[in-house]
Amino acid sequence: MHIVELRLSGFKSFVDPVRLVIEAGLTGVVGPNGCGKSNLLEAVRWAMGATSAKAMRAGDMDDVIFAGTNARPAREHAEVVLVLDASETKPPPGIPASDTLEISRRIKRESGSTYRVNGKEVRAKDVQLLFADASTGANSPALVRQGQISELIAAKPENRRRVLEEAAGIGGLHARRHEADLKLAAASANLLRLDEVASEIEAQRQALKRQARLAERYRGLANELRRTEALALHRRWTDASETLAAAQAELRASERDVAAAAEMASAARRAADEALGKLPALREEELVAATVLRRLEGERVGLERDLRDAEAVFARAEEALRRLSEDEERETQMRADADASLKRLDLESRGLSGVDNDGALAAAQTKFDALDTECRAKESALEAMVSAAASANAERAALETSVREARARLGRAEERLASLSRDIAEASAPSDVSKRIVDAEKHVAQTQVALEAARAAETAAEAALKDADATTRAAEMERARHERRRDEIAAEVRALEQLAAKPSGKSFPPVLADIDAAPGYEKAVAAALGDDIEASLATAAPLRWAGAETRAT
């Protein structure tokens, strides 16, 4: 494996793309310090997979990207491409075999590196193994960097041994050995995992065997279930057929019932019509009875009010009678006392006949006269009260008689009203008849609405009639005007006819004589030609046909 070409772009001091061809033999790069000779070697090491920024003389791997100068801006990425002659080398697995390998490493600031071999993106480890198989790489002793010789002199035996092994070309074997160890460890882990997976698969196989047995049993049960379902469906079909036959029989019976119900409905309709015919009379009677009832109710209320007044008067009369009775008893007692006093005074007067008792007798007589006058007044008042009580009793008896008669009339009116209400309730009982009555009432309401609409239409028609009358009058006036114009034209026609009737010395036949109209078209021809039908075809005629034009001379 030989490097035949090196291309750099944006790597350290190589800001512009640089292509370096390495021919067969010895190739030397000569230049002053700081011109970038070491950068070429570091570019080769970096492209071979170097991972140490310190080995690149940088603090960070992004430092290999051109950082810019006063005259040049910084770059965002750097790329190094190695072109190898691999005609004698077999690449590791994962890298396509080719006589020429183009290995590129591209780094983008803060994004890491990307490796490609012949345009195919690969891992960094694949590139490192590729160079390790060729006994070279980023850490190969063949790539001597600055200070490496002094490091080699001061190196430990282990480091020197590694340098010698790499110089002997067996450094890649250690990498392969390490890779093989890793693969063996991974294989061992995979085998352990496979054993675990095999155990799990065996457990799953046993479970699947159980499931297979269950599935077989399920298949048998499913077949049995389908057979049972088929029998059940057949049974259901048989039952459904029987049910259908029964339903058809019921349908026929129902049809007969419907026919009978239709007859009954027709009879009910006739009964409803009869009830509707009776309903206006019943309603009229109900209105009359309601009117009578309201009048009787008014009379009853008035009579009850009169009765209450009479009872109050009677109560007052009884109270007056009671007071008069008490007064009469008191007066009777007073009269008895007065009689006793008179007797006692008479005895005393007879016993005192010789005594001067004229003053006492006069006083007693005066008192007696006063008591007698008061007693007569009380008797007169008592007689008046008795007379008033008798009048009140008579008036009360008359009022009670009137109330009884009014109540009797009211009872008869209520019975009549109840009878009418029963008749109306029977006539409008909730049934098909009542529904039809309700429908009829709805129809009446609709008819009333239509009547209102008809009345509105009548009003509109009357307005339109007025407008039509006005239009008619205007038309009559226009007709009269046209008739006057017609009369004027008729007068002119008669004058022209008189002029045309004057003898001209020669008669010319009209065009009508030369027209032979088809049967049925005579009127059409006459309407089309009009008065021109009297014109002649003769050129000497005063009114003649000339081509398609009629002229009068």
C-alpha cells in the first residue's frame, strides 16, 4: 500500500485546496521553518485516524481547522484526502475492494469528523484497521514527528518494544488480536445469550404445544359448535316458519277484524254525523239553560239576601217583643202595685174620713194618673210592636215561601242543566266520534280562517274592482274617442267610395276574379289582401296591381 496523492483543504495553514502528488521513489519537501512541512505529516496522520489533539499540536481537534488571519477569514471545516495504491492489499470487511482507495476525513467545527472510503461513509475504526493491516497508521514509527527521536531515546522498554513491533510489521497483529479478543468475548456473550434464548424458546415451544392442543380442542369444539348452531338455526327457521304461518293466519283474522272495524267506524261515523246534527240544538238548549240558571242564581241570591234581611227584621222584632213583654210584665206589676196602693189609699181614706188628707189624696191621685197614662202609652207601644211583629212574621213567611219556590225552580233548572250536560258529554264523549268531532271543529276553524282569507280577498277584489271600474271608465272614454275617430274614417271612406263610384268610361275586373283559393283558405286570403282585393291587374285601371306593390292613381 503506497500513498500516491495527498489533498488538503482548510487544514491548519493550508486554507486553499492543495494537491500533492507523491511519485515512486523518494519525495522530499524542503522549506524554511513555519512553512507547513510538519503540517503535511500531521495531515497524513490525521487522515489515518489520529484521535489525539496533542499529537496534532493542538488543544482541541477543532484547532486543525484554519483559524483565519488578518487577511483571510476562518474556515468552518477542513478536509484531508489520501489516495492509496492498494492493488497488492486486501481491504478489511466493510470496505469495498479496489486498486485505488481514496480515504478522506472531513471535520466541521463543533460537529466532529466524518470518514469516507471511495465516497462511502465508514467508521474511524475501519480506517484504523485498514492501515493497521498494512503495518502502518497514525502512530506508525515511520511517521517521525518533531521531538519523536528524543522521546524514543528516553522511552521505556515497553514503548521501544511497540516501536520495534511496528517497525517489524506486526503492530497490526496486536490490533487484530485485540479485535479478535473483543469479538470472542462478544461471541461468548452471544452464546450465553443464545443459551438463554434457547431456554426461552423451549419454554415457548412447550407453551405452544399446550396452545396447539388447546387449538385442536378448540377446533373440535368449534366444529361441534357450528353443527349445533346449524341445528339451532334450522330449529329457529322451523319455528319461524310456523310463526309465519300463524302470523299469516292472524293477519287474515286481523284483516277480517279490520273490515268489521271499518264497518263499525262507518256506523260510528254515521252516529257522529247524527250527534253533530244534534249538537247545535243541545248547545242551544245548554245556552238557554245556562241563561235561565244564571237568572235563577241571581234571583236566589236576591231572595237569600231578602231572607237574611227579613230574618234580621224578625230578630229585631222578637227582641222588641221580648222587651215589650218585659215592659208589659213590669207595667202589670206596677198596675198591680198601683191597684194595691189605690185600695190601700181608699181604705186609708175611708179610715181617715175625718182627717184632712186632701193633700195626700191629691198627690196620690196625681201619681196614679201619671202611672195610668204611662201604662196606656206602654200598652199602645206594645200593641204597635205586636202588630209590627205580626207583619214581620207574615213577611218572613212570604219570603220563606218565595225562597222555597226559588229553590225549587233552581233545583229544576240544575236538573235540566245536568241533563243537558250529560247529553252533551255523551254526544262529545272521548271516542273515535269525538275525534271526528274535534277534526270537524278543526275543519270549522280552518274554514273560518279560509273565510277570513276569503273576506280579505273579497276586500282586495273590491279594491281591484274599483280600480277596474276606473280602468273601464278610462277604456270607455278611449273607446268613445276611437268610435269618433272611426266615424270620421267611415265618413272619409264613404267620400272616397263616392269618388270611386263616378263613371270612368271603362270597367276593369278585380284581382278576385283571377284568384282561385283552396277550399278553407278564402277567409285567410281575404284577410291578407284586405281592400286591395278589389284592385285590378289591368295596367290602365286607376287601382291596379303592379308587381308586388299596389298603387292608386
